[in-house]
Amino acid sequence: MPDRAVTTTRSGETALGQRLGGMTDPGFNRPEVHAEDALLSRRSIRSFEDKPVPNSLMRRILEAARWAPSGSNIQPWKVHVLNGEARQRYSDAIISAERNGENRDMEYNYYAPEWREPFLARRRACGFGLYSAMGIAREDKAARHEAFIDNFRFFGAATGLLFWIPSDLEHGSWLDYGTFIQSISIAAQGWGLDTIAQGALGEFPHVAHKMFEVGDDFTLIGGMSIGWMVEDNPVNQFQPGRIAVDEFTTWID
Ligand SMILES: Cc1cc2nc3c(=O)[nH]c(=O)nc-3n(C[C@H](O)[C@H](O)[C@H](O)COP(=O)(O)O)c2cc1C
């Protein structure tokens, strides 16, 4: 074992130096955060302060996240950063679509059509934990629905992102997209920001396509709320666990 923490290889340091050099000054001090600490401290946050992420900081996060890997480096991402009136307009439009009973016409299936074990139990545990953190009884459907609608308010965050992917791309590009979304979350975490990825923000693509004039050649994946968490909201205390490494790993020599 080396006697000091080796954070990167020489070629990694070269890439880091070159890439850091051209980046936007976000106007915030850059804390020293180990990559592992950023991974371990990231949690999905569901109550944010009404405080916009300045464009300089948002740009800086995207400048980091764009280094996410993608097959053949095709970089299939397209992002809308919603602030101020635009964020409010989108929230209002999808909330009224929901209240008017408009069709949730998500452009892809997030989940398999039938729930089965072990995923069903994990999903239930997640929902149960979340609603009990919020003090909502399991059978209180109306309160659960209102809690769900909070997704459409970006959980109070003043800045939100929408994620689009070219509609003709295949599974591989969706894999790429996952690395990109997590990269945004981790880059944000490094700057002391909180995030939550939200499939729910893709529930009314007809609204988003119309409002943002994006043609059918793009599919709305969903979005993200980003900003600073409300520390003392109990919903933010919810911490779903994880299965053990040996439950999903086979060691083969
Ligand atoms: C792609 C993606 C979409 C998600 N969509 C939603 C969503 O629409 N609403 C929500 O409350 N949480 C959403 N989540 C958050 C998950 O519920 C959360 O990641 C999971 O419960 C684990 O919790 P943690 O992120 O706090 O560790 C999403 C997560 C991912 C990765």
C-alpha cells in the first residue's frame, strides 16, 4: 500500500490540469472533497431552499459533468436549465396538467410493467420510509398524491434541469445518460449543493415539448432539482439503505 493517498495517476493529473484550466469561475470557494465523500454524502433531497443556483456555478457543474464517459464519446445529452419565471411556468403547467387529469404520456417505460421480487419489496420499503418520514399514513392516498406533486414543484428548488435524449438512440445511450446525471449530482455535491434526479419531471412530455419547442426527435427523460436543502425538513432525513456488496457481486478467480 502506498503511504499516502494517491488521488490520481500522472495522466489523470494531466487531464485534471488541462480541464480545470478552462473552466468557469463559479464565484464560490472550491472545498476539498474526496470523491468517495461526495459519493457517500449524496442523498436525494426533497425539500430545497428557494435560492437559485447562480448560472456561473451551474455552468461550472455542467463543465465538470460533461466529462462523463459515453460509448464512442457520442455525448447524447441535451439539458435545459430552468430558473425564475421559466421554472415556475413549467411547474404550473405540469401541476395543472395533473390536476386536470391529463394523460401522463411519459415517452418511455421507466419500470417493467409487472413488479416482482426482490424489486417490489425494495420499492415498498422506499415508499414506506419516505411517507413515514413525512408523517403520511400509508392509506392516506390524498396526502401521498400531494407529496408526489411536490416533484412538479422541484421540491421548492429555484433551479431545475430537464434532460432530453435524441429519440432514435438506443439503450447504450441511456446508459451514457445515467453516468451524466450522476456526474452532475456528484459535481454538485462537491460544491456543497444538493440534488435529486426525477423521472417524475418527464411525466408530461407533451407540456415540455410545447413549452420549450423541442421536436419529437428528442425524448424527455426527466429532470433534476438542484440547490440547497432545507436542513430541518424531516423528509430530508430519510435515508434508504442498500443491499450488501455480496448480494450483487460474484468474485471469480
Ligand atoms: C433516474 C432517477 C429518477 C428518479 N426519480 C425520482 C422521482 O421522480 N421522484 C423522487 O422522489 N425520487 C426519484 N429518484 C430518487 C430515488 O428515489 C432515490 O435515488 C432512491 O430512493 C435512493 O435514495 P438516495 O438517492 O437518497 O440514496 C430518482 C432517482 C433516479 C436515479
